[in-house]
Amino acid sequence: MDLEYDVIVVGAGPAGSSASYFLGNEGINTLLLDKEQFPRQKLCSGGISPRGLKTLIEYLAFLD
């Protein structure tokens, strides 16, 4: 197991998860840490902001 990372992201919320995902896709060795265990129940877990939805749609279109 490799214990050296280029980037450590603290917080696995929407921003931290997105940052980790995109860094990993670029080949950057990334560790994502959060104080909680997943999956977990959160009030906002089913919501997505209009800006986030736009970014997701643009990314999915990029994959095609």
C-alpha cells in the first residue's frame, strides 16, 4: 500500500469529493479523508445545486 500522496483532501463533502475525483482523473495520487464513516444520512444528500447540475451535464457531455 502506497502511503505517499501528492494531495490530501480533508472533507468528503461535495467539494472535497469533486476535487479528489478530478485530481485522480489527472493521475495525481490523492487521499480523501473525512471524519465520518460512509454511507451516512444527511439532509442535503439528495439535492444538487443548479451550478452543480450544470457542471455535471457539461462533464457528461465531455465524456461522449
